[in-house]
Amino acid sequence: MLVLFTGVSGASAHAALTGTDPQDGSVLKSAPRRVTLTFSESIGLLDDSFRVLTPENRRVHSGAPSHADGRSDTASVTLPRGLGTGTFTVAWRVVSADSHPVSGAFTFSIGKPSATAAPLPSAAAGDPASAALYDIARYAAYSGLALLIGTATFVLACGYRGSVRRLLLTGWWTLLGSTLALLLLRGPYERGTGLGDAFDPVILSDTLTSRPGIVLVARLALLAAAAFVPLRAPLRDRTPGRAVLVLGGLLALGLAVTWAAAEHASAGIQVPVAMVSSMLHLLAMAVWLGGLTALLTALHRPAEPVSPAVVTRFSRLALASVAVLAVTGVYQSWRGLGSWDALTSTTYGRLLLVKLGGVALLLAGAAFSRRWTARLAAPRAAVTVPAGRVPVAVPAGGPGGALEGTDGHAQEEGSEAEGAEGAEGAEAAEDRRDGATEDAHDGGAGGAIDAGHRQGLWRSVLAEVTVGILVLVITTMLTGTQPGRAAEETAAATAAADRPASSTTTVPFDVGTPGGHGKVQVELSPGRVGENSVQAVIFGPDGGIATVPEVRITFTLESQKVGPIDAEITDKGGYWTSDTLTLPLAGTWTMKTTVRTTDIDQVTVERKVRVS
């Protein structure tokens, strides 16, 4: 049951940088013709995906970004000739397959590292105002969706006859406004630019033709269609009611698709399964949390009594939602984490643990609310309610309960509320009269809830809604956090790049003459495919540095029949070195070291070295 609300957030998403060419920190003999990045998944390119800076922090006029060799998991840019020497900085920004931008920077040197270099930008470089407003809009979108779907479900599936117009409009307008904001802010958010770009025609056009932009436009179209769904029709006529239920279900499913197609579920492993799981999870969350909000509002209106039958129906629906959340949450957590260690070693995992605590509190509140619901299910005797009066529940033991005498005072309060609501209140009252018989037949729980039970249930539901809002906030934070699986991939790639940039091999030798033995310490740097430097130091029998007439080192990759390649090391007075060795392939190479101590005495020793 690892985190019920995680279905909208788990995936092996957020593209991880797995390699660069030139390699980070490498020193090249000549200028490269292009810079290429490789990622763990498909990425999208921006017009400004690359910024190459000289040692003096001046921008290099590079070509347009593209995918290397047509591979969608790469980003490449051509460089002009005549770059000069020194340390160059490459800042990059791309959009991962789950629609979240990722960025970073690295350096390489030509000839030799320079004394000065352009400062490395932060990996999270971008305009803080654009990013903050985009996140706020995402929070609002989740809240609006939950309120819209949950309230509609409370009416259509649970048969509530009271007025929910304000809740529905609040959810609809919140989701509409946040979607429009996301559409405008998408361009600045992707590019890391200021709010002024939100209304740039070129950027907005790019957004509308991108996958995130298309799903946001689809969401707006679905909201426009939802505005015409007659939610009150099912209360009086079963045939229109079924049509409205089907139409409402299809619209809710469509809205869920607009999230799954643009978030973590759309990238990583098992995408079809993940998208279905994400949609079910999102809908279950909306039905539960939005329905709780509708129930809380209904319980707070004494003039519009909530029948025990409605509460019982919602309780069953909430239990089913929790079951869906549990199954999809476990799957999405496994998909997003990748390993148990990621629970504590990644930001995603730690947020997941916090959310688990919140969901545990939420389930405790739900269990407490079900206790109140069970009390409401006790048999009650229905009272015939004349037209214009508020229905009152009478305990089976007789009319001497807490609400005895409500005929007068409660009716007066109800009339005042109806007057305040106008035509809407009158319609709600008519619905309650029409539904009294139906509620009485559903579990024998017709009528209204007495004041004591209403107050207890209201407090319990209020606690659930409060904790649920906190869990929803954490859920939204998770959708913008790199999942544990991707974070571990990034860490592995970083660890590989940060490995020591050289390998040292000690080679003992003995030519068979007095004083003709010792050892050679050979350093190969960086020990990777491409240009390498070799340095050899000779140590004599006493452990001190010794001089010899000649040292020769060759490399052979026997499995590929490459070599021997002579390192062509030269004596630099105390050590032998070369920076012109080029190793074309990765693999385990045979390094042969030949040491000549006199004009006629020499020995050759072999060692295996790994080239990555």
C-alpha cells in the first residue's frame, strides 16, 4: 500500500544525462567539430538548447541543435572552426519525454586548460518567477479537477439532492483558469526565461504545436463540453440519468488522459500500463477527495439535509476508490523508485515517505468516518413530509429524539435559506421531496441526519479533507521531482564521469643482470576511447628513480585485432611521457612495456589495462 496518491507521479522519467562528447573535463589536442549529449530516454530540443562559452565568457556562434544520427535520445550541435585554445563551457537545456525541462553544464579544454573559464551555470538554471507560477498553476489544476469530478460524482452516483452549483463552478473555473495559465507559462517554463515570453507569439505557437500544448488545448475543449452536462437530469428520470452518467464518465476519463499523456506516465518503462494506472489513480483521487469536499459542504448546510442513504452510497464509493488507489499506488511507486534504497537516497523517495505518513492519517480519518456512517445505517422510521417542509429523521424508538419539534423551527430556517438561494434553493427543495421515497428504499435510511450525528460526521470529514489537501500538495510536488529510478541512473552516469581520470599500472622487470631489476610505474590518462597521455617512471632496486637508455610501451586489443599501437614516449629527464596516444576502441588492452638497461640487456613485460 506504498503511497496511495502516487499514481500521477511515478515513472522512470526526467531524462538523465548518460554521456557527453567531448567528455566532461577532457583536454583535446584539436577543436571538436560538434558537441553531442546522450540521455537515458527520448528528449525534445529547444531553439536555445545549447550555449557554448569561450574562456572569456563569450558565446560561440554554434549551429542549430539536432538529434545525432536521428536518435531521439541525443542532442547535438555543430561548432565553428577556429575556436582557439583554453577551457570551454557547454550549458544545455532540453525537455524530457515526460514534459519536464532538464538542464546542466560541463567543460572541455582545447590544447590545455586555461587559467580562466566561464562560470558553470546552475543545473536548475531558469527564471524563478516563471517556474513558481507554473507550479502554482499545476497545484490549482489538480485541485480544480478533484473538486469538479468529485462533486459531480457525489450528485450523479450518490444521489445528493442539495445544491452543489457553487462547488461545481468553483472546480470548473479553477481548472479552466489554471489550464490557460499553464498554456501561457509553458514556453517560459521550458526555456527558463522570464514572464515576458508568456505572450510571445513565436513561443506560444511552439507551445501549441508541442505535445504538452496539445493536451492542454484538449483539456480546454473537454471543459467546454463539460459546461453543458445537465447534472440535475438523473434525479428525476432514469433514462436521461444513464446518458448523463455515461457522458460524465467519458469527460472525466478524457480529462485524466490529458494528465497521463503529459506527465511521468508517458515516459520510462511499461508506458501503456503506466498510463492506464495513472488515469485510474487520478480519477480515484478526484472521486475520493472531491467527494469528501462535497460531503463536507453538504453537512454544513442544515437547511439542505443529507440523507443517510447518500452518506452510505458515498462511503461505498470511497472504499472502492481507496482500493484503486492502493493497487495503482503500489505499481507507480515501484515504477518510480526502482529500488528500496531510493526511498532514502533520493528526493523523490523522501517525499514519498512523507506522503505515506499523510495517507496513513487520511486512512485513519476515513475509518473514523465509516464508524459514523455505520451508525447512520441503523433502521429509522420514515415520517411522511408534507410539501414545503424539511424532512426529519425519527429514531425507530419513537419521536422523542433530539430533533423532536423540528417541524416549526427547522422549517422556518429552511424557508429562510430557500429565500436566500432563490430559484436554485426552491429547485433543491423540490429535488429533496422527489427523492425522499428513493432514499428510504436504499438501506432503509431515509430522511435527514440528526444534529449530533451530523456534527460528528462533519468534524471527521473536515479532518479527512484537510489531510487530503496536504497529500494532494505533496502529490503535485512529486510530479515535478525526478523519480528515484531516473535519479539513480543520473547518479550512476555522474559516478562514471567522476571516476579517476587515469589508471596506474606497476610493472616489475628483471633483465637477469646484477642491478638489472626494478619496476615501471605507467599512468594512462584518462584511460578512455580517444586521445590519451602516457607517463612512465622507472624505479631501481633501491626504490629510487632510475635512468635507463630506453623505454617503449605498446597497446594491442587482441579481440579486435587492433595494434600494436606505439605510445611513442620520450625521455623528459627522470620520466618518460607522450600525449599523442589514440586508443580507438573500448575493451581490455594488452600493454607491453619494454625496458632496456644496457646496450644489450632488455626485457618486455605484459599487463592488461581497461579502456572505457
